[in-house]
Amino acid sequence: MPFRFEDAAPPHLIGLPPYRHSRPFEAGGRGPADEEWVALDYNENPLGPSPLAIKALQGLLRGINRYPDCHGHDLKARLAERLGLSPAHIALGNGSSELIDLCARCFLGSGTEAIMGDPAFAFYGRVVQASGSRRVPVPLKAFRHDLQAMAQRITPRTRMVFIGNPNNPTGSCVSPDEIAAFVEALPDGVIVLFDEAYREYLPDELQPDTVRYAKAGRPVIALRSFSKIYGLSGLRIGYAIASPDCIALLDKARQPFNVNILAGTAALAALDDAAHLVSSRRLNEAGKQYLYPAFEELGLRYVPTAANFILVDVERDGEQVVRTLAEKRVAVCSLARYGLPTSLRVTIGTPRENERFIAALREILPTI
């Protein structure tokens, strides 16, 4: 009888469905989106990467036969300088998703629980299940994290609380005062993971000071990313901010050379491109001002966003709307797997992309 690998795997892993999030323009191996496609499904920066990052990468390909700096010394030093921390407070990852996985592997396991909003980034639940822990979903309140309800679900088995701020897929955020109160009331032994991948899109007054918790040695981990406003999604690089003893554990669990030489170089250059960040924010704000009234004109409800995407309820089978939009070469994301079968998540694009999306949506809605 042939050997069955499933017989050797733990039940919690067997029950984990494979990750599926294909893009319509990649079906059949057609490769990345061409100019005919409007790609508004992955929350990418439509402005593209920083020109400084592109310049830094030029000529670097001749050196990819060499391993990168295993410790990411230069990037960690630059981040630490900006944050008022030491490099020992920072871990680098192959995107913030790898860091989410590392946190789960370091701090969760059989007999533990992890609390998260519902809906929230689907990857939280996946890493919790893969670690053998138990996911405890807490419904959002008016599409925002209900921190009071989350605090009430903490038990002696709770080891982690996941808070996306802004939250994916709703685009909502919680205020710095709410976050401070939540952290101050935490019982011993509970770690809070703040996923701040979209932080740079928040106005200054809504950006919580999560760095101060790392300075104070509190049980808080803040994750940030170069995939969103910095436009480096394809290179996969993010970082964690936490107390040095936490970072030391993450470094023990990570693979060596987990951040490639291209990603580290591009991130270091992008940090210095303040003009690119300003342009990206302006483009995003302009997109909101176009899309909000367009949705209202179509009679569609939406969630005002603090990120670079919008949740909109099309009041029809969302997956069918996604398929029909794809026929017009417009890609958006269905939220059926998040328990929102009539809603879409739409990245805010360039003016041309936003206009093409609204035109296509206006054309197809009466037919569905």
C-alpha cells in the first residue's frame, strides 16, 4: 500500500483548506495584468513603486549570486533610527505575512486560543489553525473591531489577540484612545498583534503610537509592510516592532536569508522617498472622492475607508459580479469567504482605473 502523508500529519493541518486567491488575468498562465486589465483586487499601490527603489535595483541583478545580509543590518538600522528604537526591536520578514506566521509558531500551540475580529484578514485564522491553536472570532461592530467584546472573550487559554488596523477587508480603524485603553487592560500572558500594513494611509491623528509599547517592553507586536503604500508587493518585505526578547524569539524561528537582496535594497531606498508617499496618499484620497459619490449614485452602501480599498455591498451575488466584471477585464475581490456574499473589496486605483470600474459596474448591475 502506498504511503499516505496525511496519516503522518496532525488533524488540525489536514482540515486546513488550501489557500486560493487566483486572479482572473493569471488563469491559464497568461501572466501579469496587461494594460487592458484594471487590477483592483489585491490592494496594491496603483502608482507603482518608488522611483528611488527602482533606481537602487538597477544593476543589482549582477550580484544575485551572493546571499543577502542574513540580519538585514542596514535596513534595521534605518528603521530603528526613524522609530527611535534600537535594531534589536526590529525583525524583518518575507512580507508581513511571514511575520504573522512566525508569531503564531512562536506563541501558539495546542490548548491555546487566539482572538480576532470577524471578518478580518483570512490569514490570521489560517496560521492559528496551522499552529494547532483555536480561533476565537468576535463579530465586528458597525464594521469596526469591537475591542470591548474582544476583551470579554479573553480566557486563561488566550495567548494572542489579532487586530488589523486598518482592518482588511472592511478598511475601518479604531482610535488611538481605544487601543491604549485595550492594551492597558490586558491580563498577564496575552500578546496583542497589531497588523498595521495599511498604517501609512491613516491620517496622523488616527495613527496609534504602537512603538511606545515596544520601548516599554509591553506584550505588543506591531507589523508593518512595504507591500502597500510603498508599492513593493512583488518583492515581499515587512517588519515587526516589539521588545528585544520577542524579536530574539522571532529570529530563532525564521529561516536564514528570509529577506532577499532585492527586497532589502528596494525597501531601504523607498524609506527615503517622501514624495512618493505624499503622491500615493493624494491619489488615494482623490479616488475616495470619486468612488464614494459614484457608489451613492448607484444606490450602493459602502464602508468609508481608512486604507486603500473600499468594501461595497452590491446587493447581488458578489461572486457573480466579480465574474461578470472579469469579462470586461476588471478584477475586484469577492468577500463571500468572509461571510459577506453580496460585498466586494475594491482597491482604489488611478482615475482611469476607477472610471473603468464604475462604468463596467454601472453596465452589469442591471443584468444580475
